Amino acid sequence: MTDYRIEGRDQFESARFKSLLNNLKFFTKERTNKLLSFDEINRGLELHNQHYLGMREVKVENIVGSIDRYKDFDRYFLPKKAHLEHRWSNIYSAYKNDVILPAVNLYKVGDIYFVIDGNHRVSVAKRMGVLYIDAEVTEFRTRIPITRDMDPSDMFILSEREKFMDVTKLREKKPGIKIRLTIPGKYDFLLNQINRHMYYLNEKLEKGQEQYSFEDTALDWYDNVYLPARNIIDHYRIIEHFPNRTKSDLYVWINAHKYYLREKYGDDIGLSDAAYDFSKKFSKGFWPRVRLAFDNIIEKLKKSK
């Protein structure tokens, strides 16, 4: 039997060097070259509904994370640390000699997999261009589509959107509703706003009147708070100056800016004025500012009639 351990050591060093190059490449793009951590995904998605699938043949390219070794490998499962060399090169040698290795143990989330046991075997398999690997698989079922091309923040945002829709029941009451945020954590801002709106509505009720439920409040908030604000955003065409963002993002930012202006000047400023001030401060270029100022003048003339 040929001893491939020397070749394995060379392959290991080559893989480590490529990982360093990947670090530089991702650094210049302001992205991270980290392997996905299952704990991070678990916290973000609140995984449950565990189901044992048994032995499967799994596509190696869909294995993108690890339970406890995510600091030892990069996002392509290339080794990052020197102490991994001995075991890595031995597994490489076993692959080259057609030794049958034990199946790896994986968690499945959507279409992606996390290694419970067998990180070195997966790393070597990826390095050698192996397409499929035998695995014992346990699945965590989710209602949102998870693919290997997704950034973790995208997964968390999808999960937060599902929770928001479940709690508010707006999807059922407003079919086709579109509230789409692109920043993690901002759906909580909307839920807090709905809570404050519920307090406001119930404060106005006369004694003996039925209190607003959270779901009823969410519907009133959507019709009488959110949509009018969206109309203001459309009027000033603010979205044109914020590519890759959504009108829902702008709704959150403008409300935060409204709070900032109130704290700065001591007066509660209207949302329309807050939207104008926000766009004036953060829109780039001369002509967008001129057009925005013109739109604001026209809007004030309409209100004065």
C-alpha cells in the first residue's frame, strides 16, 4: 500500500495557504471567511422539531457548518490551524488508499448540513473534490427555506419575519402583505411600536368598552400608521437614494430619526417632516436634494390650502 502521508502533508499546507488567501479576499470585500456555527444558527432560528433521518448520501458542497469545530476550518472547510495536520493527512492517505471510513454525523437544517462528528473527513473530501459522502443525519425542520448560498443574517431575518407574521396575524388578515426588512433585529422594533399603539388605542376607550387585542392593534397599526408612512416615503421618492434597501427599512429608520429630532429639539415633529429631514441629510448628490426641497414646498402648499 502506497504511503500517501507525505502527499497528505503537502496537501494540508496547500489547503492552509489557500485559506489564508481566502481571508484576504473576504477582508477586502468586508465579509467574513468563517465556517457557520450551528449554535449561532440555532439561536437565530430557534430550531426545534428534531427528526432522525438515518443513513444518507449527502452532497459534500451542502455541508457548510460545524457544531464545535467551526473555528478550525474556514467557510470552504479548508484547515486553518497547524495542529490539524496529523489527523488531516492521515485521512487524506486513507482516501487515496480507498480505505472505507466511518460515516460522518450531520445535522440538517433546510438544505444545509452541520458536522457533529467527522470535520476532518469533510475537509479532506472537499479538498479532493469528492461529490458525495455517507452520513448519519438528524434533521431540524424549519418553515423557511435555508440554502447554502444564504448569509446567516438572511436566515435570521427570514425567521424574524415569520415570527412577526405569526404574532400579528397580518398575513391572514392582509393577504399579499409586504413588510420586508433587510437588517436583523428590526422586526422587534415594529412589534414594540404595535405594543405602544395598543396602549394608545386602549387609553382612548371609554369605560366598559372592549379592549383592543394585539392582533386587532396590529391591523389598525398597519392601516393607520404604517401605510400612511409608506405613502410619505413614496411621495418623497426616498427609496431611490437607498439601493438594496426596502421601504420597510426606511420606515424604521425614519421613525428612529423622528425620535432623534424630538430628543434634539424637544418638540414632537411630524413624520412627513422627519422623512424630509432624513432624506435631506442622507441622500447623496445635488439634484436629489433640489428635487426633494421642491417636493417639500409643494407638500406644504397643499397642506396650507
